[in-house]
Amino acid sequence: MKNKKILFISFVFLIILGFLHFIALKFHFYWTLRGFDLLVHFIGGISVAFFGIFIYLNIIRQNKPNYNWILLLSLFLPLLIGIFWEFFEFKFQFRFD
């Protein structure tokens, strides 16, 4: 398995994300600190982007990577997951306000 460093970076961001989410729920930061949820979403997007790059480099494109595809993947994969999440919230009428 190549590119273990990319997978490690993804998991480091996931650990940071989990820690921030735990702290935010404990101290109500989502409701009291303006923009805190944007920080959490941004870190989650970074983690998804790194994990997508890892999958691309190790499963899809095992020999020579195409850096244009890596850029597109790192931009649009978190966006796509975010859009699916919004549809999921709408379908099941979740409200986190």
C-alpha cells in the first residue's frame, strides 16, 4: 500500500474533527460560537479530500497519477458528500438549528 502518509493525514484530521465535535457538543459551541460549525465542516472536508486522494492513488490509478484528477477529486468529493448530506437532512427532516 503506497501513500500511507496521505492516509495518516486524513486520519489526523478525523481525530481533530472528532475532538472538536466532542468539545462543541459539551460546551454548546455550535450554538454559541459563530462560525464554529464552518471550521468543523472545513476540517471534515479536508479529511474527505485526503481520503479520496488516497483511494485514487492506491486503487483507481496505481501507476502514474494525473494531478488534474487529484485536484478535481479533492475539490468535488467533499462538495458531493456535503450535497448528499443536505438531501439526507431534507428527506428525513433533520433540524440541527
